[in-house]
Amino acid sequence: MFYIIETKDQLRRLLSLRKEKTYLEVVSGNDNFHPSLTNTLAVYLRPESTNHGFIIPIDHSDGLNTEKYIVEKVLSKFNDLYVWDKKELLYHFILKSANDLQLLYLLNKNKRFDSRHDTSTHSYYYNKFGSKNYVNNIVPLSIHYERAEKRYEEIKKIMYLTKDESFDFYNRVALTVFFMFEQNGIGVHEENFINLFKPKDPEYNIQDRTVYTYFNPYNITSRPTNSFNSVNFSAIPHKKEYRDCFIPKNDRFVEFDFDGYHIRILADQLGYELTNESAHKQLAKMYTDKEIISEEEYKQIKQTNFHALYGQIPEKYKDVEFFILIQQYVDKLWEEFTGSGKVVCPISNRVFKIDMDTPQKLMNYVIQNLETSYNILIFKNLLQYLRNKVCKVVLYTYDSVVIDFSEEDGSDTINEIKEILQYNNTFPVNIKQSNNLNFN
């Protein structure tokens, strides 16, 4: 029985299985490179009814290659595809029927499933040529096939887990948003960046004065992390020399920072109306009876507010109306969780069933889920607006987003972006501009 697909007749026979659940794996030029900087060598397919998989060469020296657009056309006819990392797949093929297996497992089990198979042949070639973006072209096609077969045997049961209401939100919307963000990259002074951040291998994600980030959405709280090549882009040090490494590829960076984001997210859930003034100061005025708040007082007030958000309300402020509503919300969540063993988050419909030993921990998970869910909805609108613009989103860190702004897009663009991010004036944003990531 053939396993390398090299003829039109073999492709037609493969298409006869298009209605089955089918596992798909892409072989790129180098597993360690950012997908923006590598190419598509082959694809492995394993329909559920067959006792082995098939591999289609696209740009590999071993086989009779099929043009990529033809392979994409064939794959688009499969009704129920499953991939290990859908966001990575999007760099190679745009396939509406693709389902992310890591996501499916996370939403069902509320924990991660780690899987990475390598053969001794892969290890040998990566030890010798691991910094080359063509290393997988040297590895024989049969060895890529062998590795894919082993991975399939380990993860095939995940394909049969239930897709709940939250799966479509994350699989279709969230992964696309994160993909659109990270493929833009962010401008850098290469030498300074490498010296300070010390990436494992600069070749993996730096090219043409651009560094590429990579979101990891497979976290229990739903909040994505953003790291690649040993660099954490979600927590760039605030020291000037680190932030000076980043430079706009257009005219300047514009940062849009959500004001008191968690406070306002919670206020929205409680139906409590806040003005456009600093959310922290509004709360401070409720329990200090002061109109003017000093810088030192403001720092202390923020700490108090953060504690209150997660149900640890100071005794002397328990009678403040907003804090009363927060406590009622926390109590309701905890009652729901202890009664049914789960909590369903608004917007995403994400179900948390994991062990929660305190109401505060449960509240932390729900707030982070809401933060991510609102961001996904807001950024989806933002990306649609930017579709025909020169300026691009280059960095997102939970409560702020950085745009690489171009004057070509016109003077109204910044205000229009601000309006989109404020989400019907629910989440006011503050704007800062700079020639690097130092926005102070």
C-alpha cells in the first residue's frame, strides 16, 4: 500500500476519505524556526479509517512534489481536520475545517497535553544543521512520516473529545487574532536585541531587523503568553536599554493602554457605571472622601483595589457600594462552583472544572478569562479596521496594545483606533507615542 502521495490518481483516492476525521501535520523547513521564516516541505494526513497515514511532498528533495496550491485545494475539501497547532498551520494553509487538538484537550481536561516526538535521525541532523532553515529537507521523507505516525498514535484519542460552546470561540476567533498579531513582527536593533535578550539562536526568529513573537494560548486561565526563542515578549524589562532595542518600521510606536482594565471589566459584569476618569481614583474617592490623590496614595490605592477585586476586601471598606457588589459576585461564583463543580465564564463560555480551594482563586481565573475574551472581541474589530492600513499591531500585553503607526494612514487613524478599543466607551484607553518602547 502506498504512503507517499505523488500522482493525481493517488490524490483522488485520498479525497475519497475527505468526510472522515483526519489528522493533519505540516512538515516545515525547521521545527525550531518561527513559522514566518520557514517554508512548507510536506504534509502528513491520517484518516481515521486507515491503518497508516499518507505524506504529500511539496518542496522536499525526496519525492515528486505537488504544488502547494493544489495540496491546499485538496485539504480544503476535508470536512473534519485535526492539527496539533492550528495557529502554526495558518502560516502554511488557511483551512476552515481545522480543529486545534491542544485546545480541544485543554477545554475538556483543564490541563495541557505536551507532545513532541523526535527520531534519532532528526536529532542527528538538528545537532549538525539546527540553525539552518532547510534542515528538514535533509531529513528523509520516510523519517518525517515515521515521526508523524508516532505522534498520531499518541494523540488520536483527543480527536473524539467533545467540542463545547467555547471551542469555536477559541479555535476560530482567538487563534486567528493571535496569528494576525504575531505575523507582523516588531522592528529591532538586531545587535542590541541579541546582546541584551540573548535569544537561543537569533536565526530562529530574527530577520531583516524584525523579531517575530509567538503566542501560546494553551493556558489554564485562558490568558495567552507570548514567548519564543527564550525571550518573553509578555514581560519585556522596563529598563531603558531593553526597550530602546525596539524600533518602529513605520513612523512611530503608539501605545493604547486600557485604564483600570480589570476594575472596568468587573464593573461591566456588575452593571456598575464608571466615568472616563481613572478607575482607581474613582474608587479611591468612594472610600477616602478625597478629591485629590497624591502619587504615593495612588500606589497604595491600586494595591487595595487589586485585593478587593479578588474578594480580599479590607474590613474598613466593606460598606463601599462597589465592594459590596464585588463580594456578592464572588459569593455567587463560589456558590455556583461548589454546587455544580464548575463555573461557566461569560462571553467565551469557557468551563472551569479544576480544583479551586478559595473563592479568590476562582475569581482570579474568571477575571483573566474575561480579560482575554474581551481582548479577542476588541482586537478582532481592530484587525478588520486595519486590514487596508499601513500601520500594524506589533505587541499585545494583556491591558495594552502597541501599533507601529504610519502617517500614510491619515491623522484620524489614532482616534478611530481608540474608539474601537474603547468598545462603546466601556474601556477608556490612554495614548502614548514614542520612537521605541519607552513610553514614560
